[in-house]
Amino acid sequence: MGASFWKAHLIDANGRSRSLPDALNISPLAPWSADSRRYAYPAFDGGTRSGLLHVANVDGHSVSVPHAGYIPGLFWSPTEPLFLALGPSAVGVIDERIVTRTRLEWTIPPGEVPFAEWLASGGSYFGLGRLAGRAPEIRFYAPTGELLDSTELDPAKLVPYDVDAYRDVRRETWTLWIGKGTMAVGSLLDRWSQPRFDRATQRLVLAVYRPTGPAERATAGVSKGEIVAPASIRWVAVTLQE
């Protein structure tokens, strides 16, 4: 198997460039700490062809440790030298020495990724995801991993539709027509996607898909033989308070 990566450089105010370890992915990352003195990102070691978690100061001091898992999101605390590292089944709170302070496991359906971010004070963060067979929840944690609060955030209740009419639309495969020649997995009817959080306003924006026409059996294409339905995106905004 091959690996995709991006060239990374640090450029100072005078335009001088310093090469950094190659980056494994670039979005949705927020690599800079709140004081702009540190940065962190998933890197790639060309010699060993393996993944790294790379943390560095602007003065050049850096630490890299092997990291085999995919990191779809990395977010620094607004007040402390700590960052959240999201994984396919866990969220970790990691410090500038790449020491994991706490790690929260998520038992979620395959192919789904939890989302987490710091609230404005830096005294807590939230995680959004769902356990297999359950509605999505939003949970609030202290940096130590202590659960502070939780509540159900169910798209079926916030953006209701005729669930029974689309019960035969399989959730684990391409069964939603969302545009010309474009399909999406049916599970997007049941879960949030494309989370966007504005820390300044503490506004969380989430997407969910809803059917726009009747379900019917596809006669051609990658979903031939499947019960499919046309669908479009709906957006919901939630303001979080500490």
C-alpha cells in the first residue's frame, strides 16, 4: 500500500523557510497553540514509512513519537499546552511532550469518527459521537477525563422525518443520492456529519441528511439492486454554554 503526504515548511516573518517532517494530513487540523509558540500535526517518517505525532516549539525544539492510528483532528487548548487528538475510536488529551494525560475510548460504528473540541475557557472540552445502536450524544469533560455532563443530541428528534418510509434503506452502504452521480452512505440519515465549532461564539454547526423523495430500488450504478433514496443536507446550530 502507498502513503499520501504533504511537504511541510515553517516560514518566519522574514520569509525564511525551515523544512519540517512531511505531514500525513492537513485538515481539519488547528496545528498552532493559543500562544503561537508550539505546533503539532500528524507527520510521516519517510525512512520507516510510518506515521508520527510531531510536536515542536518555534525555537526548533521538537519531539516526534510513532503513531500508527489515523488522526482526523487535532486541537490545542486555548489556555494550556494541551491538545486533543481525535482518532477513529478514541479522543486523547496530550501535552507538549506528547504524554497522553487521558484517553477516552469510543465504541462507535465502523467508519464513523467522533468529534471533540475545547470550550472557550479551556477548562473543559466536549465530545460528539454515538455508541453502536444508540442516538448521538454530546459529552462534556474536564482535561483529566472526568465526565462533567452529557445529553442526547438526536438528529431524528431535531430534524424529524418519516423514518418508517426509509427503514429499508441500508445504512452501511451507498444508498443516498445526494447529487448528480454522487452517492452517500445511508447512515448519514442517523448521525451528524461535517461538525464546525466556533470557539469565540461557542456555536456548534452540524449537518444531517434527509430524504427528498421516495425510496425505490436502484436499477443501475454502484447501488444496483439496493433500496435507495434522494437526499439533501440540513444544518443545525447549537450554542454551548459552560
